[in-house]
Amino acid sequence: MTDYQYSRDDWPPGRVLVQSATYNECENIELLIDAVLASSPELQLLIIDDDSPDGTGQIALERAAREPRLHVLSRRGRRGLGSAILDGFQLARRRGFAVSLNLDADFSHDPTDIPRLLAALDPVGGPAHDIAIGSRRVPGGRTVGWPLSRHIASWLVCAFTRWVLGVPVQDSSGGFRAVRLSVLDRIDLGDFAQGYAFQEDFLWRVHRAGGSVVEIPITFTDRIRGTTKADFAESKRSIGELLHLARITWLGH
């Protein structure tokens, strides 16, 4: 297999591409496909799979052969969440989509909230935004099922992003986001954080480019099936990447 393999070339035209990066999500993938495609007949879904040993990618490919609105990008090896999201954004733009909406594959983000995020990008009677975040930290938002340690770690990262990196967002680590793809033309796409710190990195770049971000409340529910991918090594890498952004913010290099 080449480094990148696509499920199909005959994509229907569309405005919004939902995308989800997967690694060992065989217990969730078919349920996710069903839920996202059922949320609106106008949506298409891209699964970005990092060569999952448990067969997640193969399950998605078999479904894509029968479903024109489902697409799969298979990548060789485990390359990380950040690069998967960015690959999805760039593929969506090449395919003519105006908006890409990212959500986790483990149902911590509720697919029935997708229409709310899309509506927040273009609110009736209000200004358009570049990013709409499904936020756990604005009034009405909440997190269900986390131990205290994860609450503390999340609070520290969000506080660091807000006060040290200067990004005026309450939930900077939330991955449930609708992004207007034209914003990619206004930011530097090189040398992104490759892991979980991509979420903060992307917001930091958009904010520095004058982009507009809005947060709407969601309920984040910890996964029921499968295991988290946020291990110690990933956490250590993300801390280093955030410190790198802080140096640029305050020292310019």
C-alpha cells in the first residue's frame, strides 16, 4: 500500500464534509457511520484511519463501497491525530467542500449536535465565524464520566492556552469543531503539532490571523467502548509542543 490510499474517486458534490480520525475503533466505527450519515442527507463523512490493527479501516472501506456519502483515507502507520485532521481539511478543500466538521469516533461527541455547530458558523442575524467549537466549558456545557485527574489536566491545558498563548477560547482542547476551510488560506500550514496539541495549535494560528471563533455548549461523554489513545508519551509530546508555541508567542521564535 502507498502512504495514502483512498476508498473512491467519485465523490458527490457537497458543502460540508464531516471527518473523524480513527485508530483501533472497530467497536464504534459502524455505529458512527450510521449516526453521522443519518443526521442529515446533505452530509458526507470521511474516515481517516491510521492503519488500525483491529481492522477499523477495513470495516470503513467495506461500508464505503456501498455508501456514496462515505469516504476513507487510509494512511500507512500511526501518524497522529493532528496530521490526520489536517490531511482531512486539505482533502476536503481539494474536493470543493466549504466546511469540514471534525468529531471523535468514540461518541464522546454526539453526532446529533452536528447541525448546531454548522448553524453557529452562520448564525441568523449575526456575523459569520471561521470556527465553531462544541464546548464543554461555556455555560450549558459539561463533561460526563471523567475522573478528577482528567478534569484537572484539561483545565490546565485550557488555562495555558487562554492566558499564556493568548487565545480567547474557554475549551481550546475540544476536538468537536466546524471549520470554514477558507481560513486555511490565511494561516501558515507548516510545522503543525502532530498530536493532541494540534487542537490548541490550530486555534492559536487562526486567532493570530484574525479569525473568528465561537463556542456553543455541548455535553461531552467519556467513551463507553474501546480505549483512549491519550497515553503518557502522547501527553509528554503535547506539553513540549505547547511550550514551543509559548516561546513563539512571547519571544517570536
